[in-house]
Amino acid sequence: MLPVILGGVALAAVGYGIKKYCEDEKCFLDEDMHYSFVDVSKKATSETDICEELNHVKLLLHKTTIRETEYALAEINNLPSEVRPPMKEPNSDGELTHIEPTEENQKTIQMFCDILLKAKDVQDVFLQELDVVLIQSSDYSEFTADEKEKVHTVLILYKTIQEAMQLPMTFDDVTINRTVKRAFERLNILVDN
């Protein structure tokens, strides 16, 4: 009976530790954050909803695919420095805090969310291909031309996603920045090819 009691106490302590860690790190296991990630697929109906949806998609992308891409590229030895991306936290420049809730703006922002989710799926496939390469060797100088091409494909998509996510969305709180529209269109073309 004593081992069962000690096991229960140990299990409770581990659960408490995980809960504290998730609260401190704001990881997706937090109920509010989990709820927001689940709701990403729903269509937003108001300005606040659409802004929140875009920010949640960006956060989801950063905490999963972007971070995994940075770590995968960091594993590669002898990767030329001009190719190696810096690991960075998301900045607030790309956050959308307020914009006029016109129908056009809402459609555009919803399109941005769809493009980011599609880019996430495509990059995840590229990362699976890169995993196969990295399991065999992590030395870039030993990669075949095809393997180097896979690294460059991952890197190009990574940089394009980062550019689209980091640009300021609006300057006047009324219209969406043209630079952002171009960046998302480039991203859309890249993931459609």
C-alpha cells in the first residue's frame, strides 16, 4: 500500500511541476491558449476576432514550425553563415492591434491566416524531408546537391514566412500595408508551387 501512496504523491508532484512550467512559459497546455488554438479554424466575425485569430495563427506558427525550422538549421554543421538564419522571438511589429473592420480588411486578414496555415503545412512536409537528411549526416559539406537543395527550400520558405509575419500590418489603422500584402502574396505563390 505504501508504494501506491508514494507513487500517487510523486505523480501529483510531477503534475504540479508541469502545470507551473506551462503557466510560466505560457505553453499551449494552458486552457486559454489551447482554446484559442482550437478556435483558429473558425471564421472570425468581428474586428477583435479577426485580429485575435491572426495573432493566434502567428503564435502557433512561431511556437511550432518556425521554432522547429530554426533548430533543424542550427543542427547543420558547416552551414555557410549567410545561409544560417538567426533564432529570434516574434516581435510586435507584425501584430495587428486595431484596424477598421471593413469587409475588405476582414477578408484580407482571413486570407493571411489561411496562407500562414498553408505555409505551416508545407514547411512541416519540408522539415520531414530534412529530418531524413539530418539523421544520416549533419555536415553540410557532405550533403549531396539534392540534400543542399532541401536545406535551401526550407530556408527560403522560413525567410518568406518571417518576412510576412514581422512586417507592420497597418500604418493608419484603416488600410493594410501594401508591403504586407506583397509579402503574403509571395508566400502564397511559394507554397502553391
